[in-house]
Amino acid sequence: MSGTTALLGKGLRASTERLDAAVLRFATRKHRLIGTALLRVVIGFATILYCLSDYSKRRFLWGRDSYNSISTAKSALPRWGFSLFLWGHSTVWFEIVFHAVIVVSAAFMIFGGRLLTLAQAVMMWSLHNRNQDVLEGGDNLAQILILFMVFTVTNAYFAPGAKDRRDRMRELERPTTATVLHNLAAFLIVFQTAVLYFAAGYWKITGKVWQDGVAMYYISRITGFQMSATYTHLMSNAMLSTAISYFTVFVELALPFAILSARPWIRKANTLALEGMHVGIMAGMGLVCFGLLMIGADCACLRDDDYRSIARRLRSFKTRIMKRTGPLLPRHAVIPGAMTAGRDGAADA
């Protein structure tokens, strides 16, 4: 009996020590810095693309004389919604706010930081709430994720001074409130993305067209989303259409389990599959901004160690390719005309 009690006590102490170590890591070191930085770049770029793709029609879609009037847009606002576009009725005010969205998005994409993240949230919410008829679907997720990003370090990678910023963070690795807030917000981003995918997969698997494997066939024939005749033709193939339909449901339902998996290759494979799916949506259906925003959310689901592993493999692959191909010229090769040029140069001297 005493031996069993000692064994249980030892197991309890070991579990407590592991929990303490996990809490300490959570409070000491910031996680998912690379994925958060990639999400920042994607959101900024997608917002700019969203504005510029209909730049010549901006007044018709979002301006004072839009078909969707200011009074109509105000009535369609959610309970806590707002839009800077609805604060004024002049064309000058619209032009100022619209171009401010582009400028802020570009600055956010390049520099990041909490102040620019907050400004991006205000501008993006304003643009989306001005005319919800032209949204593609990824805006709902982006509006939530940008709020979480306000509490994260978004410029530890892919921003000016990122390396110095990371060095300072390593030097100051100790339990802080800022670190806890960053990690909590980063994990909420992953949680929100996982819930979205799982819910989407669940509703697909309960639908008859997805169960029968004909969903992709019908999607390819929706009016307004026939961007590619090749896509429509491919989805006419029963085997291919069924395989892609089932594959879509599988990778969406698998994301929460892949994120929690202890095997990195499962996380990377599932994320790559989701990103491939969204690239297909962008190319086949023309939902470019939607696809970009979802790819950005996918990037946040990988850990920093996953990205470092991918970078090492890419460097190793590049090294092997360079060794196999070799230099374009042998090490001691003489370029034709070089000796002649050298002699001519010597003669001129």
C-alpha cells in the first residue's frame, strides 16, 4: 500500500513539474511569431488588393453616391459595428478614408507593430462595413483575427529591424504580462481558425451533395464563380470531383487534430493541403481575397519550429541541387577571348 502511494505521489509530482514547465514556457517565451508575421503580411496585402481590384469603381461601391446608400449601410451594421465611411457624406471625406485604408494597410504589411495593427483593424472594419454585399467570406475571420493580433508581436519577422527585435526578446526572456498576452492571443487565433474549419467540415459532411461527392461539380457551375473553363471541365469528371469533395471534408475536419498532434509532419501536411485547396479556390473560382485571408490563417497554425524545419529542408534541397548541377563553368575554365583581352590590355598599357 505504501509503495502504491509513493508511486502515485511520484507520478503526481512529475505531472506537476511538467505543468509548471509548460506554464513557465508560456509566460517566458513568445510563440508562433513566424505564423503571426505571415498573417500580418497576408491581411495587409489582401486589403490593398481588395481596394485596388475595384479602384475605378470605388465611388460606386463604397462612395457617397453608391448604390448601397449610407442610410442603408448604417441599417445593415451589426450591433457593435462602425465604419469611418459613414461619418461623412462628402466625396472628399470618402476619398480621404478610402486612400487611408490603402496607406495604413501597406504600412501594416511592411512594418507591423501594435499601433499599426490597431489602425488596420479600424480601417478594415470600416471598409467591410461600408458595403457588405461585395465581401467574399474571409472578411468575417479576418475581422476577428485582427483584434487578437493587437495583443501579439506581429513584426518579429518580415519587417524592418525584425532580427534586432528578436535578439532583444531573447535577452529579456522572463515571465511578463506582454508575453502571456501575446501567447494567449496567438493561441486564440489558432483556436478560432480550427473551430472555423471543423465547423465547415462538419456542415459539409452532414450535407447530401458532399456525402454523394457531387458538391464540387455543382460549385463549379455556380453563376459568377466560373472563372476557369478548365476548372469546370475537370469537375465534370466524376472520379476527380468526388475525390476532391471528400478530400476537402477530410482536411477541414482534421485540422484541430493536426494542430494538437505531436508529429510535426502531420501539422505541415494538413496545412499544406488546406493552402493548396485555397489556391485552387483562387484560381478556379476567382475568390482571391478570400483565399489569401484563409491562407494567412493557415500560416498561424504552424509552430515556429515547423517553419525552421521547413527552412532547413529547403536549404538542404538547394544545396543538393547545387552540388548535382555544379557550377556553370569548370573551376579552371578559361573564357574564350579572356586571354586575348588580357593581352590586348597589356599591350595598351
